[in-house]
Amino acid sequence: MKEQIEILPVSLLKQERPRVDDLRRLAGSLHLEFGWHYLLDLAWILRQLQPRQGMLVVDAGAGVGVIQWYLVEQGADVISVDRESRANLPAHFRLRYRVRGLRPEDLQRLQPVQSFSPGSREAIKRSVLGNAISGRSWVAGRLARTFDSQQGEISIYNQDLRSLTDIPDCSVDVVVAVSALEHNAPEQLGRVVAELLRVLKPGGPLLATLGAARDADWFHEPSQGWCYAEASLRRVFGLSPEAPSNFARFDELFEQLRNCRELRENLAKFYFRSGDNGMPWGKWDPCYQPVGICKIKQDA
């Protein structure tokens, strides 16, 4: 894996078709919908990454997004970080995956619902991993397996990305961020990137997708996200001048994106219910395109 900056071409959908189809099936089974360009983001990140049993991954700005559940199914352990609380994570995630809170306040106990059958209530009791790690470090806690399974574990961590105080230096193998970092103001983005690199082991990759700008940084009001020019991304992520880029093809790739029938015809339903999103009121009109960054943490 090498450092790079790449505007995400729509050709990824064909090149990574088996994985794209797997992601669609997984999202459907979890009642999740994709942001309009998220399949490109996910396909690009997962093409760089080879999940393995026991790999420790930070999903930065995770929400309940699909990549954390996909990685867990591949055997990775995931620290799911978001500043929005997931303390009351819905039951269908907890019944399917091993989920715990990194701290006591990060995940509440799942209360059995009266309409569930007795068998279902017992399943909930067995699956609740919301009790925080007690009397042990979080590292020891993630090694304590409740089930003998090849599946990894999710640790919910409700925290601002600028201050991951409960994650030690040089402790995680990979950091992923799917269209999340652009929601930090430009003057804060460098601090976020520095914190994500702090928790990475030397040699580990930070794989992030953001919005790309052709010439200068600008703010996309409907999605409340910043679009960044190549120079800004290189500076903030500390990429060397030698790190390859395809920004020279910006206009060509943008035209292909605008004409992408697969993305246009599969807009999530939530876009049609509001004007405060990346595709206001469901009208296909891409105003920016996604870009992927691979930054490798250097040895201390």
C-alpha cells in the first residue's frame, strides 16, 4: 500500500462488482441506505484494505454506517467513533454483532421489548454486550471474547475526533473515515488528522474519503461538508509531492460521475424527503466528487 490521492472514478463500480454487491446486500439486511457516492467510497477503501482476523480498526465518524459491520464480519475488531451518541444502538445491530461500549456511557443496556417472544428476549439477554469494561484497560477488554466466533467485535465510542483520549498512541492497525472528515471546518481538519495518525501504529494506513474541489476549497451547504482542492489535501494529510494523484483528470472524471446511470437510478429514499442533503429533494445533480486519501504513518 502506498500513499496516494485519487478522485474516485465510477469505473470502481464495475471493477469491484462482487464487493459492491456484497455491500448492497449487507446494507439491505441492516435496513441501511447509502449516501449517493458511498459505494464508490467504500469500494475504494476496501480495495486498499485487506481485513484480517484480529485487525484493530478505528472507523472515524462511523455513525451506524455499513463499513464497520462489513469489517467485523471479516474478523476485524472495530472502534466505532462518532460525536453523535449511539448509546441506544438499535436491537437489530446488537442481536447480529458483538457490541460493547468503550466506556459506561457509550452504550446503554438493551431493554427487552414486551412484544418479543420469550425466545427472543433470551437472545437479547445473551447478546447484550453494553456493559462497559470494568476494572480492565480497553485493550484487555477487546481481547475478552464472549462468543467463540470468527466474527470481530464493535466497541462504540461516542467522542469528538479531535480528542480520542481513551485510545492509546500507536495502538490501532488501520483508520478508515468514510465521507466524515469534511464535516470538520478547515481550521480543525488538521487537528483531526493529527489525532487519527496519533492512534495509528507506525506503517499503518489512514484511508479517508472526502469531497474534492477543482481549484479552491468551498463549502457545500446542503450536505454541510467542505470540498477540498488537491493542495489543501496534500498539506493537511502531509502527503509527499511524489504521492500520485489523478486531479489532472478532474473534469473528465466529473463528467463520468454526472452521467453515471447506476448511481443516479439508485438514490436512497431519504434524499427525496429533504433539501438538506447531498442531493436536495432527490434531484440528481452532483456538485462535487469524492476523493480518496491514503496516508501511511511514518516511523517515530
